[in-house]
Amino acid sequence: MLIVVPHLGGGGVERVFSYLTMHIVPNHELIFTLLENRYGYYPIKNSKIYIIKNYSTLTEFLKSLLTFYRILLREKPVAVMGRRKGLNLALLSFGSKIIIRVENYPGKPMISGLKGWIPFLVKTKVLYRRVWKIIAISQKIKECLVKEYRFPKDKIFVIYNPCDVQFIRNLSKEPIGDAEKDIFKDHVVLNVARLVKQKGQGHLIRVFKKVNDENPNSKLVIIGDGPLRPYLEKLISDLCLEEKVLMLGWRSNPFKYMARSKLFCFPSTREGFPNVVVESLACSLPVMSADCLSGPREILAPGTEYKVERLREPEYAEYGILMPVMDRKLYNAKDPLTWQEEVWAEEIIKLLRDPRPLEEYRRKALRRAMDFDAEKQVKKYFEIMFNTVEKGLLFVSSQK
């Protein structure tokens, strides 16, 4: 299988590709074609890697497409997977069946004018109609593709993102530094995510001001980096939380911090399938997550109905706590807490005072994480290939 991606940096999807290489079925090979010579911390095992030029203009795209065709002729793969810019290249392949992997909750098409409708119709009515099967990474994504995009239900298969539970648990046992030990002496509320508006760290910092006023022995630790960092640092300073909210930046092993925390808070406003929620469970860390679209509910409350905007109070689900979704705005320190932030603050305060519910979730966490274990999930990808390999399969991955 040939995988065409912009790079192999530190994102969640790159982690999925890493798991594919570590749990590949015998007699199969993965080949990566990158648009940028950039790597993250996820191991890529037993795989050949090509580098082709990234593109930003039509001329550069045509050159990249030509290089891509040369690689196809040289390697003769039975399957091709692409994402983001790699998707554009892969969709222009020919002579093979196509499978799309949809990674983000697509929502209703937001289109206006001919400049919006023409590309949308070309993709959905021409290129995507050639698709033979679609892999959705959550049940809610599948529902959206059927309802809003009119894709046939029988073409869509749900395969959750894999999680290498044993690998994560081994990393979670690594020691932390002496300075970090002082941090984790207190009750630590943890967030691990890229610092972007969608992930909701601004809301969480505002929430934590009230939490820390009630529980001075608590700390909020945020692991990750991104363009929202200056805003978050100013918010922390304006709220006088410099000693209480700690931004550790990017860490190659976030799992050792998960294993030492009290509660994982995930106020994201939009997801496809949040790998970090399953990884927290693999570290036996209780999870409090927004009931956003999509993924958290299917992990923490399997078989139940999404509420999203209708959820107004904490829902104690089977494997974690589901919370109201934040309003997606960037507030400053002087703005009063929103009603959603008030609900989050009161619930965290309650759990830090009486941690018995967290201990119950901690006991269940690993069992739930095993449902997403990499060996189980990766097999599903190759089962689809096994059923189609003789027909010539083109395997494509798509975001919104």
C-alpha cells in the first residue's frame, strides 16, 4: 500500500500510520510518499519512504503528480492512501477501485456562489462517486455522510483509530524530571492537544481560575503547542495563574504525565475521533470530555445518542463524564464565565473534593481502551484489502 501524505509529523493521523506499520499483516508492505521531509516522534517500521516536492501552484501540482505517477509505475502498489494534499494526488489515479477514509466530522456542506459549488460538485458528484467503499472513523461521521452527502450506507464502514495500548503503558512508566515531580504532588488536571481554538484550552484556563480559588492545591497542566499559545499565555498572566497553570509545550512522551494526573479534561468543540481520549484511558486516567461531534461519546458512552447542544449538565457515562460543549469564542480574563464554563468549573471542583467517581472510572479505563487496541483495529483495514486485492484497490483518506 502506498501512502501519500504531506509529512510524518506529530499529528494524530500520523500516529495511526505508525500503528499500521507496527501491526502490518504478513506479506504486505507500506510505502510512504511525503511532500515534505519532516518526521515526528512516532516510529515508522519496515517501510520505504519517498520524498516528492510540495506544491502551492498548478504548475507545481502537475510536477508533483508526474512524480507520483512515476512512483506508482515503479512500485505497482495494489492500494494507495492519501490525505490532505495527498488526497488530491490520489483521487487523480485511475484504473483502480477507490476507498476513502474520512477523518473529520464533515457537517452540512457550507457552500455559496459558483466558486464554492463547482469544486464541491466536482468532488462529490464526479471524483467521490467513483468511490467503492468509505471508511468513517466514527458512527456519527457515517451518519453525516449518509444524511448530508447522500453517500450509500452500504458503502460506508466504521473503523475507529487504533491505539497501541501496551506501547503507551510502557511509555507511561518512564520517569519524570525532579522539577516535574513537584508539579504532580498536587491534584493535576491535564490537557494534551494542539493549541488551537477548536481544542478549547482558553475555556479550560478560565474555568480553572474558579477551580483553583476553591482548591488551591490543584494545578492545570497543558501539553502541546500551536498558534494560540500567545493568547493562552496572556490569559494565564491576566488571571494571575502563572504558578497554577503550566504550559509544558510539546512532549514526545505525554503518557508519563497522564499516568500521574488526577483528571483529563478535553473541552474540544469539534473532533473526528480524539485519539488522546483513548490514550488517556490506556494510562488509567479518568476523562471529562465535551460531547462534541464526533467521537468522545462513542468512546465514553457507547450506544447512546449524541446530545451536543442539548447537553446542559454533566452526564456520568459508562466510561467517563460528558460535558456541555463550549461556545467556541475567545474570551479575555475580565469576561464573566459562560454558563458552560460554570458547569465545567463546578464539576471539577466537586470531583477534586470527592474523587470516588474518578476512582471508579480509573478502574474501568484500561478495559475500555483495549476495545481500540491497535492489533484489533489495524486488522480491519487489511480485512477490507483482503476482500478487494484481486480487483485492484485504490485507498484514499479524506478530511472535511
